[in-house]
Amino acid sequence: MSRYQQLAVFASVAELGSLSAAARELELAPATVLRTVAALEARLNATLLVRSPRGVSLSPVGEQFAARCRQILQQTAEAERSAVGLHSHVAGQLTVAMPLLMAHQVFMPLAVEYLDAFPAVQLLTETRESLPKLLEEGLDAALVVGHLADSSGFAVEVGNVRPIMCAAPAYLAQWGHPESPEDLRQHRTILATASGHSPEWRLHSGSTTRTIRTTPVLTCSTQQAAIQAAVAGLGLIRCLNHEAHQQLQSGQLRAILQPFSAPALPVHLLYREGRKACGRLRTFIDFAVPRLRNHPALRDE
């Protein structure tokens, strides 16, 4: 087999976690798949798969190589699609999951552009605050905030978001602008339970974390409600910068205590089926990734 075919066979084994399953997907004999992987390992002088009575798993080198294989195969497929115009006629339903405020603040304008470009597609968005299971939940793709495990499947990093603390200008004019963690004890705070926050505010300075316990004047079940209360001037809130992007851009909220914010978190677009993804999913990935990467809410600046 050619080097490209070897990569494709190994990527299928890595994705499916089984030599026999890869053989069925590729319509090859299991012995052919086994020989192909063995030839690839010999050419690279590296062990990519760890064999056991219960099947195969990726070695540490194999995990890194599988990630590179996915990138190479995806880039090759994109080049081929551009050449033959496979993006010209796509139709059907596409289901994408994401956190609620990612949909409100970032995704909807992109969705409108995508549907203008591909009017035969029906786009269904679903909200998930936790890491979704694409196959089990019938999802084609998902926007996910936070670090991913190495085995998270096909993923493209599209940006970063920052934990921030903020308040309305009217509140800061009345109660003052906090300059240090200790200043929080003199301020009114708003808590959103859905975000996983507690009354304890953790502020970071280098490798040091300082915890300040507050007594919220308002506890909301959603981050969206907490942001609205902060815009009304009720108190200080914690959120991710994309969750209040429009309010920050318009000046309704101002970031505070920025030197004490936690490190940025990556944002990934997860998708299933890899290089075998249907046309509408491939067009969505090609369309969405560069636009997400250019969105100011996803650039850690």
C-alpha cells in the first residue's frame, strides 16, 4: 500500500479501537489491515498499537501519530473537495450542541451566514454545558469549552475564552472599583449556580491562588440571569468572557481585577465520522472554523 493508504488504515484502527472493525469499515481483509499496520510500524521503527487478548490500544507514540494522521487526512480531503466541488450541493439536518451563552453570544450570526450559503440544510442547535457524547446523543458536532482528553475524537481548536470578573459602570461608580482580592469583602456579589460557582471567589496571581468568601446578594440558577442582574447594577459577577461578550463590547459591563483572573480555556469544535463525514458536516466545519477563530470573543487578548 502507499504511504497515504497506510495512514488511512492506521487512522481507522485508531478511531475504532479494533483491527476487525477497521477492516469492515475499509472493506479489507483483517489480515490486510494487520499487515498494513505492521508495515507502517516497521517503516517508522515505532510501536503504534499495543496488542492484548482484549484487543488493541494506542501506545503513547501511537496516540500522537494518530492525531497527526487525522490532520493530514482531513487536509487532504479538504483539498480534494475544493478541487471537485463537493461543497456545491448539500442538504439535510445538521445538529450542533454548545453551551447556551455560546449560542447566544457567538454562534447565531455564524449560523445565519451558514444557512444563507447552504439553504438546503436544516440546522438544529442544542444546549449542553457539559461535554456531550456525539454518537450517543445523535449530535453531528459540538462547541466545547475546556481541556479535552487525548481520546476525545475529532477536534479542531477554534480559540480561547477567559474567566473574568465584571460589573456595570453604574455599580462601580456607586461602590468603587476593587483593586485587590481583599476589596471583594466590601462589595455586593451575584452568584450563578448553573456555572458551578460557589460563594468563594478564587483569584490567581502567578502560581498563587487566593480564596475570598462572599455573601451573594442574589443567587441565580442561570448565568444569563446573573449577567442581566449585573447589567442592572446589582453587583459583581464571574463569568467567561464570551458569556458577556456583547455587554462588554457595548460598555454595559466592565472587566475588573484582570491581573487576578484564572488562565484561559481552549474552545474546540468536536465532530464525528472524521474523513467520512457527510457533505453538510464537512461544509459546516470548513465554514465555521475560520469564522470562529476570527471571532473576538474567542481570541484571548
